[in-house]
Amino acid sequence: MENKSTKIIALIAVIAALCSAGAAILSAISSNNAYEYTKAINTASVSLLDVNVTVERTSLDSVSLKFLFIFENTGNETLRISSISASYFDFNTHNFSVIYEDHAILNRIHPGAVFNQPVNSWLTPIDKDLSNKEVERRIPEWTKLSILMKIKFSSIAKTDSVTYFMGYKGMSKTYQLSKNEYDKMKPFLPPRYKISEL
């Protein structure tokens, strides 16, 4: 009888030890997940907040399109922008053009700081006899562009890059480019703007 009780006590002790070990493993996994989550939300990253568009007739036969990209450092680390490249693709002509490449920002971007980056393009030639109002009305007929911007940045935790594909159809705002639109322009893009996982 005493031997049976000893076996039961030993079995209970083994089960308790196993439960304790399991709890320790779950605690370690949970702790690691919490660490990875905290690290992810604290790591510096670039997020596009908005794009302002200004349309200006600069001469009788040309119109300037000025895009101001507004970004934010969404992490809790200071980041450095090592390279910004901007290009555009014209859906009407299938023309891809580089606006600028590997432009570096001198100042560090602190946590929560907002910064902007201008991109200019032009519509030319246009009919010199058209009034400003007629030009403004017809810009959506003439224009279907994608503005492409690639930003390379680094912080204490990582070096990374982000690419934005924005569409423009002559309105006062840009829009998020669709996958179908991306697929149409992909054959004309250089490797830096090709995304294999889409």
C-alpha cells in the first residue's frame, strides 16, 4: 500500500515537473514574441502620409506638375536617408523616365518627425491657344502617370528600403496604384522597381 502511494506521489511529481517545464517554454515563447513585437514597433521606418499636387502653366506650351511627398519616421529610432530615387511612367506613351537617382538627405530624421520630398514632372507640348481653364479641364484627358519613389534608409537596428507606386490622373491628389496598373507598366521598368511577389 505504501509502495503504491509512493508511486502515485512520484507520478504526480513528474506531471507537475512536466507542467512546470511546459509553462516555462510557453513563457519563453511569449517573452520572445513580445520582444520581437516591441522591436518591430520601435524600429525606424518610413511611412508615406500624403502627396500634395500643384499644377501650374509655366509657359504657353507646357504645364508643370509638382508632387510633394510627405513622409514620417514611424519608429522610435533616428534614421538616415541614404538614397531617394524618383521616376515616372506615362501610361499613354509607355515612357519610363528617371527624375533623379540616389539623392541623399543630409539631416537625420528623428522619431515621429515628418519630412518631405518634391518630385516635378511636365506636360509638353500643349496647344498654345488653349486658355488656362481649358488646360485645367483637359489635363485628366492627357495625363495618366505613375510616380515611383524608392527610399533607402538605415537606423541602429536595420538597413532597409521602401518603394511607393502612386497613380495620377490629373486630379489634385494621387492615388494608390492598383496591381493591374503595375502589371501593365512592369515590362518597361528597370530592375529596381520590379517586385516579384506581386
